[in-house]
Amino acid sequence: MGDHATQQTTTGNASGPVEHARITASVYTSHVPAIGAAIDLGKTGEPYWQPLFAGYEPSKQWMHDNKPDVVFLVYNDHATSFDLGMIPTFAIGTAAEFEPADEGYGPRPVPKVMGHPDLASHIAQSVIQQDFDLTIVNDLKVDHGLTVPMNLLFGSPEAWPVKVIPFAVNVVQYPVPSGARCFALGQAIRRAIESYDAPLKVQIWGTGGMSHQLQGPRAGLINKEWDNKFLDRLIAEPAELAKVPHIEYVREAGSEGIELVMWFIARGAMSDVAGGPAPKVAHRFFHVPASNTAVGHLILENS
């Protein structure tokens, strides 16, 4: 794929211009499992949880006003569909539907996730041809890493109002991909989406993080200053931020803070990275703690 793939229309068709898919925005959010439990158990209005959910109310309104056709959702599987028996670094869900997973307490009471096999297959074809090796998955159950962000942005509807392409990244078992690799992958995904011959509005979401550590002598670590600096740099200088080595995430943001490399896939897919104007910050939110995790959230609109 070359730069021509970034064009929104092409005139090389006898029937006239062909409209292509486009990325309208990127969304970034933590996916703490306890958030899902609070939703499922009706605790969102309790004093502990109310400030967190209040921070997502503007996001729900924004989503209502800017609803895409498809969400390309980057998340990590938590030993649900992938375990030590098989650890794909990057895996794209190309099926027509994805059931909520049983993570030990029964499946979450959320709608089935409906895929977009045609676009997902097109992305897989394009991205693999751009020399990124993806694992193609047609049998995939989705865990809280995907369903919690859906709740935070769409609430709890009877059916999800958008199609979803799940994109799982290994950030659980080392070796994990670098931020720079994820950033470059996001650029390849943008080129793939913008070469798809249908006028779909696509959002790309990066989920996970922010600072948290679940085990060991530093369990409970949260670094608010580092997290907020990360958000500043993700907006203003993502290419430089993507060069941060793994050890800094572990040292400054805890062992699970490495999930933040997934945000670079979404950020790399934004237009400014390919020379377009800077994105508009539609919403930014940060809250601690949520079950020993720092929750970060950001919405960037393509200008």
C-alpha cells in the first residue's frame, strides 16, 4: 500500500468516484475488570464509583453524536481465548460475531459483539502485505478487555449499536511488542482502512492501562504524574513517546502499565501522523483509583 491509499476517493472506476472508509476518531481508555463488575452489579452510583462513571458521561454523549459504523478495538486477552498454549503477538478477529467470555464468574451480561468480516479480512490482507504478521482468528470469545470499554462509551444497550473488529495484542507474556512497533502498525491499519471501498466511518480504540501493578512488593503502584505526562505526549508527540523502552513502563507505571503500548496502535492510525492537521481533543479524563488502577481516557477527533 502506498500513499495513494490515504485518498478518500478514486476516479479509476467507470461508475464514478468510489468512496473509501475513513478513520474519524481514536478513543483511549482503561479496561479495569472491576469497572465491569460495578456495572453488572448496579454499583455505578456508589460513592467509590460515581466519580469514575461521571467522567465518561461526556463520552457517551459524544459517541451518540459521532457514532461510527465500525469500531476497530485494540485490547489484550487476559488468558481467556489465548493462554500459554498459544500466544499471538497480534491477532485480528474476522468472524461475524464474538460471544462474551466466561472469565470465572460466568459470561458478563452484555450483548454479543457483532463483527465486520469483510472489513476485517481486508485489513488483514492489507496489513500482512505491509509486512506485519497477524494471526487471523475466527473463533474468539471476548473478555473484559473489550466489553468494559464498550460499556463505558455506549452504556448498557440491548444490542451494541456498532460493528466491532477485535484486535488482540499480547502484553501479558514477555516478549511483548514495542511501542514503536505498535505505532507503525497503527499507520499500516490506517492505510488498510482508507483503501476499503465503502464509505464507512471507523473509530480505532486503544485500551488498557494506565499505571497499575497487580502483584509483588509494588502491588497497588499508581503514578499519576507519569500517567498524565503520557497523555500530554500521546497528544502532542506520539512518535517520540512511542520510543520509550519497556523498562520505563515497568519502572514508572508498574508491571501492567505495559498495556499502554496498545494505545500507540490507535494513535498511529490518526491523520496527523501521515502529515494531516493535529487532532482535536474532544475529551480527556483521569481518575484514581479504580480497583488499584489509574484510569485514563482520551478522545481525539481527526480534523
